[in-house]
Amino acid sequence: MAMAQAGTGSSPRLRSTLDAVPVYVPGKTAASGWKLSSNENPYPPLDGVLEAVTLAAGRMHRYPDLHGTELTNRLAEHLAVPAPHIALGTGSSGLLQQLMQIAVDPGDEVVYAWRSFESYPIATRLFGAASVEVPLTGDEAHDLAAMAQAITDRTRLVLVCTPNNPTGKALHRDELERFLDRVPVDVLVVLDEAYVEFNTDPHCADGIELYQERANVVVLRTFSKAYGLAGLRIGYAVAHAPVAEALRKTAVPFGVSTAAQSAALASLDRQDELMGRVADLVTERERVYEALLRQGWTVPESQANFLWLRLGEQTSGFADHCRDAGVMVRPYGQDGVRITVGEPQANDALVAAAARYR
Ligand SMILES: *Cc1c(COP(=O)(O)O)cnc(C)c1O
């Protein structure tokens, strides 16, 4: 019988698909200075939210409510959708993996725009599926016509990120509807709306409206960005019952902690205050956008809490320059740099650094 010998240094045989999985690169944390590299909300938790989490921490010896019943009902009311259409997850990153679990078999194809959220290739390849990456248009938006054309009979999942991370461009309702009309009904389409709260363009699509009449559309949202709960890991999907149910089946049991559920509930109670902060960030976004334009940079209009500079070969040079000026931004290979909109002082530091680069 052939058996690996103990102590020879050989390692256990793991799935070969892992070799094709890129490693997630988190935004760098500034030892001192400003972190504008991870699209986080710069504001600390609101009083009521911190209290709710503190209370929940006192119950950490108990498992959380498996399905987050109270939060699910609350979200259903907030979004005006049926509660069975909601599936909670450990951030939308958790739900993204679950979407792969429910929709793709090895060898199937997943279509998404590129460049877009870096978790897409990771999640796709983790499940042995093939990435079909459709280049963005010249103005940094999803090329929906090309994406529709890229769909084959092997396609099981299409990921649409709007506003798109890292370019900030958002899709209009009419173009997205035309696209959805072209996607076969047995192909699941994910509308990743991680930044929807920052979107001020009235022509833009709202996934919650779009999914209503479409059995194959699932909307992903998160409490990580506008709601400022990135560290607690909580997001949700909205989809028709069969899809939402499948997502609940594939969830890591008790993954969404009581602290996360409580914080989300408390945040929904403080919606006005939170959205006031979002409005301030949008004002800052416009201020930084204008300042960069005045300096001569090419900046796509962003509907999110970040701005994108396509810098090509200068990408890492610019990121290093900002770091030396005390501002961490997020470089992407030789493509460009994503700059999160932070507190006014951080944004001032970024604008000043950008001015000195030229
Ligand atoms: C940040 C982000 C997410 C959400 O991440 P969480 O796992 O919810 O923290 C999802 N999609 C995109 C495009 C993002 O940028």
C-alpha cells in the first residue's frame, strides 16, 4: 500500500484549485497619519451603537440568534420587502462565498467587470469556477453590453458592482434594466451595492426596486461602509425566497454575532444621525474631487466614499509619495490608486500631497 512516509516533510494534499486563488490584499494601516486605503467610515461608533454592543458583549457565552430574527424583521420593514427574502451574512464577503456555494460547480463561469472588487476573483476561483473578466469602459464604468455578450451556457453567476469598487462609477436604472432583460433567467445576477448609501445620482438603479420583478436578481448590502460597522462583520442579501433560503442554508452557523446584530439594530434606530454623517462624507467627496480636478488630475465622478486615479505605471510611486506624506491610499498593481474619503483633515492632507506630486 502506497502511503506518504511520516516525517519526510511532505504536506497534506489540498485542493489544487487553491493555487489559482489570489491572496486578499488589505489596505495598509498607517502607523501614524491617515488611513484612506480601506473605504472605512472615519467616524467612531455612535453612542447608542456602542452601548448596544457593550450590552451584547456581556452575553458572549451564549450563541447568537441563528437567523437574527429581530434584525431580519427590522430590515424587512426598513426595505419594505418580505422577511423571508432576507439572508444575513458575515459581511457581504461572507455572502459572496455563499453565492458561489449555491450557484457554481467547478468549471462553471462567473462573469464580472474588471477592475472591480478584489474579492470577486478570489471567491470565484476558491470554488473552482472560471473568472470571465470583462474590461471596464474607457470612462471606468461596467461595459454591460460586453458583459451580456460574455454570458455562455456555462455562466452561473454575474457580479455587478454599483457603485463600482474601485472606480466609483454607478449604473443608471435604464441601462441596468436593459442588461437584466438580456440575462437568461436561470443565471443569477448579483447587484453588489456596498456603497449605495453614498449614491446621490437620481438616475441610478436601486437594487431593491429591481429585484422585485426578477427571480434571478440578488442584492448585496453591508453595514461595513456607510454604517461604520466594518469590524463587526455583518451584511445581508435580498432575493426571492428560493435564493434567500439557499443562502441561509450555506451560512456558517452562528457566524453573525449578537454584537453585530445588536449594532445593526441600533444603527437602524439612529438612521438619521448616520445618514447625516454620510451626507458629510458626500460633501467631502465633492470637495476632494473638485480639488483634484483643479490640480489637473483625471478623476471619474464617484458615487461612493472613494475616488479613483488611473495612474498606470505611476501607481506605486504615487502611493509611496502619499505614504511619506502621512496618507495611506490603496494602489492596485499598475492600474491606479483608490483614495477613500475620510475626515476633512485627512482629505486636506491627501489633497496637499497630490498637489506636491505634480
Ligand atoms: C467593502 C465591500 C464589500 C463588503 O464587505 P463586507 O464583507 O460587508 O465588509 C462588498 N462589496 C464591495 C464592492 C465592497 O467594496
